[in-house]
Amino acid sequence: MKKILLLGSGELGKEFVIAAKRAGQYVIACDRYAGAPAMQVADECEVFNMLDGDMLENVVNKHRPDIIVPEIEAIRTERLFDIEKRGIQVVPSAKAVNFTMNRKAIRDLAAKELGLKTAKYFYAKTLDELKEYAAIIGFPCVVKPLMSSSGHGQTVAKTPDDLENSFNEAMAGSRGDVKEIIIEEFIHFDSEFTLLTVTQKDGPTLFCPPIGHVQKSGDYRESWQPFAINEDDLNEARRMADAVTKALTGAGIWGVEFFLTRDKGVIFSELSPRPHDTGMVTLGHTLNLNEFELHFRAVMGLPIPAIHLEHAGASAVVLAKEEAAHEPEYNLIDALKEDRTRIRIFGKQQQHVNRRMGVVLCYGNINDDTTYLRDKAKRLAETIIK
């Protein structure tokens, strides 16, 4: 049995804990607030600010874990280098976590060091710098914090008049003490997709079938698998995912996001060194192993003989409709009347407008029309919260 310290206890962490507990492991779930989703299924929990390096060190020293699994961005990631040197496994690696928690590091690695195709971009610390670079990139342009998650602080500036609001939103949405933003070329893409990539300790890098997804304000709303893509574009995405994960090192699952365009082909967008929110569609029996089981096996160095598609599937998020200091009243009856439907309620104890509270998963035969499954999942998701 291994002792695993989970840094961040949201819905993705919860599913990872379930996978670990099914295999008999011991998990300590950490977050900044009590009662977070993963804490509800873990052996122990710790509540503290993970941006406080001393508090992070204290928790590590207290529990002496074998493995540290980061689930969120807001961590004092540079401390993980020293922790890793002490013989504690950091997932996928301290280097990977440190790079990918900051858009500046990962974008420079992808574009400048590895030569991957990305959107044009600049960094800005002031509104004047943002205005200067926006004039070069043109409008519309995308403005994001360097450190954030779930689309917090991300806006699209359509005209110069939008820049001040975009700057303020990005600064307010920034996590941690990084007060710098990134301005990107707006890619007129045909679609977006995620390529879940599994790096192993003692085995080849594996790729899941690509996952199509739709985001709103930078946050995932729906995803489906399989995603239709031609072989040349898929091979190019695999090549880029393989290059960037090898450069970052370590074992685990990575959510590598791409734009797909008619004129420029596949463009690298972002990367997460952990299970990806769009990959929750795999909880609906699309694969022989869902993304959390794959992550767990890779982390533990357990064999993954193959990854293959078993069903077509779609996911749609359940969103809170109000601000409230309690859980909503959930209606599970209507959705569960329909065959091949699954619901996951995350167990978040407070509501914020458009906060993800759960997900509806619909699946069918391997060659079923994903458009039908997507429509079904979105329709049922609307019935869950009254």
C-alpha cells in the first residue's frame, strides 16, 4: 500500500481517489476548504492554503507520503523540487507541475523550445503593455491570467475599448501571486479537442481516442468521444503531445488541448499534467479504462496493456443557477429514466452561478451518432437542478 497526498480535492481529484481506494491505497486529500469533493472519499484530509510553502512542507512532513498528486494550479510548486529530491514521487514530476501551472512557462516551452504550432502571443504586466501588444496581434484577441483554472479571468477583447475590462478581469482571476497576463491571437477554429496522453514509467506513451469539447468563457461545458479527425491531423497532434510530455518528464495522464482549423491544421493550445475535465466523458464507459484509472495505473507503474474505445459517449455539465451557501436540490429521476445514462454529483457544498456541480454522461454503441448523444446529455443536464 502506498500513501498518496492529493493536492487539490475537486471533482477530478475525487474520481482519482476512488480509483486509488479501489486498489487499496491510502489517500490524504488537501484543499483550502473543508468538505471538498475528494475529501468525502479519502482516508484523511488537510485544510490549508497550498500557496503557503511552509504549510505545504509541514503537511508533507506530517504525513510522509510516498506519492504527491497535484490536482490544482494554486500550489507553491517550486517547493516540489526539494520534496522530489527527498525521494517522494511527484506526479507527473516536479518539473512538469512547475511548468504547467504557469502559462508562460508552458507556452514558451511549446513554441520557442519545441517549435510547436501555437497562437501568436505576448505577455503583459500593465494595461499600456496590453494595449501595445493588442495593436500587434489585432482584434479579437484573448486575454488570460498566467495562472488560473476553469476559465477564471479569461475574456475575449473584441475592440480596443474592451482592453481595460479584460486587463482587470485577468488580474482579478489570477491565482497565486503571479500578476502577469497573456494576450493571444484569436484562433478562428473549426473545433477544439483534447488528446489524453499517458506517459508510463516502464512502457510506451499511449494516446486515448481524441475527445471533442465545447468551452464557454474558457470553461468546459460538454465533451464527446470519439471526435472526428483525419489521420494526418491526429498523427500531428500525437507528435506534438509526445514531444511536450517527454520534455516535461514523468508518469501520468496529461490533458493536451488543440485547436483544429481548416487552413492551419492542428494548433497546440494548452496542457494539464493530470486528468482533464473534458475527459470526464470517459466515466461513461467510452474506454476500457477511464482517465482516472489510467492516471492511477501510470502513477503506480502498473501495466496498461492497451487503450481502446468501447462505446461512443458524451458528457454535459450540471451548472448551479444561483448563489447559495448550500447544495441545490437535485432531481435525478427524470434523467435516470433514460437508458445508458449516468450521473455524477460532485458533492460541492456551496453554489455559485455557473459553478460545475455535476455531470451527465450518455453512451451508446461504438458507431452511434455523437450528435444525438451530445443533445441527449445537454437536455438531461438541464433537468438535474430544479
